[in-house]
Amino acid sequence: MRSRRLLLLLVLLSSIPELLGAAGEPVTAKPLAQLTEFPQVTAPAEVITLNDSRLSAEVTAVIVSLPVEVGQVVETGTPLVQLEKTDLELALKRAEATLTSLEARQALAQRQLTRAQSLANQKLITEEMLNQRQTELKVSKAEMAVQRITVEQLRRDLEKTVIRAPFKAIVAEQLSQVGELAMPGTPLIRILDAERILVSAKLQPRDPLSLRNAGTLEFVNGNNRYPVKLHRIIPALDLRQRSQEVRLRFLETPALIGTTGNLVWHPQAPHLPADLLVRRGGAIGVFVLANGRAKFVTLPGAQEGQPAKINLPEDTPIIIDGRFIVQDGDTVRVQNFSD
């Protein structure tokens, strides 16, 4: 009799863990819609211009004048630097005079050849004399061609004594002074493109897709906010910074070139706060309720300490309290579930 009672007690004691397991781990849960957020994403950015140009001399001449000042905005074609042109003008006149002389000489050679051909037809001169006249005309034409090129080159050099703005520009820096001798390759003035102004931002490799799908993009500098639009994603990584550059266009008045700040946007996809994420078996995700059990759902691309993109129905119950204790497949007992 006593042995039967002891056996019954052992059976009851052995069934306690199963009964406790059936009760489940107490947890709390909330619908996904109450937990998601659209976190602000930022990336360091600066305002750049597509053309930051140092214009150089192409001919050797003394600088006569610098008709523009630093900070001035100039239109395309505006004279920026004037070089001495007297020597080139004289050289051009000399070349043009030589060209006129060669034209007269060619005309004479042409007349002499015509006369020689007439006499040759009458057998009054030798074939050698005819060949000589033909050669003289060919030489004259070649000399004319060379001289025309010389004249054209001098005209181009004369045009190069005035250095003009190749685009609408901001005069950023004068690199030379009046009276200095400019030589080919000597930087004379620095200008910035006043129209093609962009924002350059450095993104983490995971961010370009989020940026591409974002609704509103802004360049923020202090209290100033400038709406921008995606212009181009550079298809290469900066190996030193492990970042990817994107460029954006201003939709309204641009910020000053050289301004630094942040590119700010909000992803369109819902995200879970970082503190709701858990790690199981090397993967990061969340626990959801499924038929009275805890189910671990991995979130691809999730990183610890950062909000994670989640693609589940809005009414999915997410386990809040107890998420660090439960394991995948555990029976759970929900307390204070909020609809």
C-alpha cells in the first residue's frame, strides 16, 4: 500500500514539467502596425559644382588687364583676362602680306604654265621646260597652302589673347596679376560653374535602394533645408571609406558651393525599432505569435542597433516582453495582448 502511494507521487511529480510546459512562457505582444516606424536616414553631404576650372594661357604674352573681380558672376563669353596682342597683330599682318605675295606668284606660275602648254603643243619648247613650269606651279600651290595655315594659326592665337568664360561662372580666384608674363599652361583665373550645382553625398552600400524609393529628399545645413532630387548613383564604391557616392539636384535655389551638411530622407518601407530585434542562431529577426507558439522570423539585411525593414502583414502579433527568453517553436501564454 505504501509502495503504491510512493509510485503515484512519483507519477504526479514527473507530470509537473509537462503541465508547466503546457501553460507556456508568459509574453506580451502587439500588432505590427503599432510598432513600425519610418526612421530618418542621414548621410554626410556637400554642395559641389560640376566645373571647378583653372583657365590657363595658350599663348605667350603679357597680362594687360583682369576685367572681372572675385565673386562676380559672369555670363558665357565674358572676357576674364586680356593679354597683350600687338606682337601677334604684327605677325599676322606680315603673314597676310606674305600670303598676298604668294598668291601673285602662283598667278604668274599659272600663266607661265598655260603659255608653256601652248608652245609645247606647237613643238616650240621641250618637254623638260613644260615639266619645269608644272613643277613651279605645284610648288607655288604648296607654299600657298602652308601660308594659309600660318595665317589661320595666327588668327587663332590672336583670339586666344582674350580668355573668355566657357560657361556661366562665379569668379573664384585670380591666379595672376597685371604685368606678369603668361606662358602656355600658366593658370590665370579660377572659375566655378554657376549653373550645374549638385549635392554630393556618401552613402553606406545598403542605403542607395532606400534612397531611390524615398518620397522626400532634403539637403540640411543647420536650420536651412533644401529640397533635392536624385540625379545619379555612382556605380562604384570608395574603397577607402567603403561608401557609395550619390549626386542630387536642387529643386529650388541652391545652397552655396562648398556648403556641408546632411542628406536626409525617410524610407517608404516600414521598419521595426532596433530594440525589438533579437538574435537566434546567428540570424537577426523578431518573434511573432503563430497558433499559440513563438515563431522566429528572420529579417534579411537587419543589423544590430539599427531599425530593420520588415515585410509582414500589419496585424501580425509581435512578441514584446519575453522575446529574449523564448525559442522558436515554444508554447507561449499571452498576457495583455493589445489589439
